[in-house]
Amino acid sequence: MASAAAARLVQDVLAFHDETVEGWVRRRHAELKLHGGRNEEIFARLREELRTTVVAAPDLSERQLRRIIYG
């Protein structure tokens, strides 16, 4: 039983680190909107958070972040 839980945990961690920058931006934007964030604040926060993510991300401008969200 413990080994099955450990295997699931490892799979979850690997899946988390396999997330693309675009996927992370979309997911994080949705989370922040859900908690009442305004886009003006959210995009600035996303830029800051991307600088410290576990996976190195390019330095995206707010415009590039908006294009990920809205196309």
C-alpha cells in the first residue's frame, strides 16, 4: 500500500515539473482570477513568479502573457 502511494506521489511530482510555461500561465491565471485578482495585478505577479519557478522560464512580457491567456 505504501509503495503505491509513493509511486503516485512521484508521478504527481514529475507531472508538475513537466508542465509547459503556457500551461503554468493558464493554470496560475485561473487560480488568481478565482481568488478575485484583477488582470493588471495578475500579469505583473505572473512575471514575478515565473522568475522563481522550479523550471526555468523565459522572461515573458505582460503582452506575451496576455497572448498565452487570450490568444
